[in-house]
Amino acid sequence: MRIFIPGIAKRIKNEEKVLEEGLDGYVEYKKKVKYRILPFIW
């Protein structure tokens, strides 16, 4: 379980990077929506 959470966090960061590069408007979306996974946490 200890490796699971950091692994998920690393994967999410990588996916967001890919979305920023490949999806028009994602950077603006990130600016508007602060919490995209868990409300008020992440």
C-alpha cells in the first residue's frame, strides 16, 4: 500500500503533462478547476 499511493501520484502527474501537451485548452481548464481528483484535497 505504501508504494501504491506514490505510484498513482506519479502516474497522475504524467497524465496531466500529456494532457497539457496534447489537449487544447487543458492549461486554461487547470487554472479554472483547482481540484480535479478529490474535492478540496487534490
